[in-house]
Amino acid sequence: MNIIDNFDDSEDEIEEDTKKDKYLLFSIDNEEYGIEIAFLKEIICMQKITEVPNMEDYIKGVINLRGKIIPVIDVRIRFNLNFKPYHDRTCIIIVNLNNTNIGLIIDSVSEVVIIPENNMEPSPKTNKIGKTNFIKSMGKIAGKVKIILNIENILTNQDLEQINENESK
């Protein structure tokens, strides 16, 4: 291993460290949620979505983002909430899941915050199977609780396979 390799490794560690405990907060149906910024690629304004047939109802379709086709999910529908028409604050959060960029439609973005690990509580246990599989933890900040999503569970493996199949056609 040469000096350059060591430098590159330390640079990756520094980048990871700067993302530690940082979360993007956003709202859906008057509730604030957060995702780890390590998954975040970018935030874009709402744009025209091309529908793709035979997809789950929460997979709204795809967008063309600088020449790349990005599947888009309406998080509100994924959470079994009532549909709400998109407005000027509705936006798409582009996240990277298993090396696939996915767009998440949310009502509005709030801010990036630091929530130290000691201010995190495990997700609540429920008797209903699957009800909390989207929730990673509960973050406490400024006397309020924020629902931290397990972004990796927003889509099932079957959803990802179906999206990747459609991208390769």
C-alpha cells in the first residue's frame, strides 16, 4: 500500500465522519421524518413523471434527470396515507439504495440537523406486522420527536428488481 492509498482511505473516513449523525428532515402529512444524509444524493423540484405500467401504485413512474432515468416513489402512498395534490413545496429527494438512485416524493423539505446517537431511541414495537418496518428510530431534538426512516425498507427487493428490469429495457 502506498502513501496515496492511505490518503484516499483517510479522505473517505473524513467524508463519512462529516455525515455522521446528520439527517435531512422533511414533512409528509404534517409529520416530520428524517433520513440519514449518507443516502442523500440531491433534492430537486417536482417535475413531469412518466408513468410505467404494471408497477406498484406507490411507484409513480420515472423522471429524466440529466439523462439518467430515475424511478420515483410517492412516500405518502407508500405509507398508506391519502393522496394529496402536489404543490409548490412538493419536491423529490434523490437517494441511493443499493447503487440505484430512487426519487422520493415528499410534501416539503425542512432542514438538515444533527441528532447525536444518544438522542436516538429504538422504533416502537407494535402488534401489527410490518407497520414499523419503515421506521429505524426516533430522534429527539429540541424537545420534539422526529421519525427516522429506515430508507432501505422503503422499497422491497422485488420492487428494486422490477425497477432495475425496466431500466435495462
